[in-house]
Amino acid sequence: VRAGMAAHFRIPIRTCAEWTAVDALLPPAMAWYVADAHAALEYTRADWCTPSALLIGNEAHGASHEARQRSAAIAIPM
């Protein structure tokens, strides 16, 4: 939180337990990206000018299978 310099107060962050809740929040035409360390597409090449959602899984197991099916994988290099 400290390193983010309060960005979390300006970016809409949502936590949803069910995919039906996610579907209700986001427009159908929205681009979905899932963070994947091994993805070929780097985050700097994604089109962030259009409405987009970034799905991030947990550190130990990554994103779920369903999240990967719904989204294009992008890499966020260290």
C-alpha cells in the first residue's frame, strides 16, 4: 500500500466470489487480461485506452482456470 502512493484510492478495485458477480459488473465488450509471468504479451503492449479489467491470481497458485479461459494473458515483468 505504501509503495502504491494511494493509487488504490483512485482505481476501482473489486473482489468477487462468483463469476456471475464479475459478469454483472463489467460490460460484455470489455477487454479482460490476466497477469501471467510467462505470457508473450507484455502489459506495455496492451491497449489500456479502452475499458479493461486486469485479473490477478494469488501468488502461490496464480489465476484460476476459468480466469485464464476468459482473459488474454499479459506479463508484468519485475
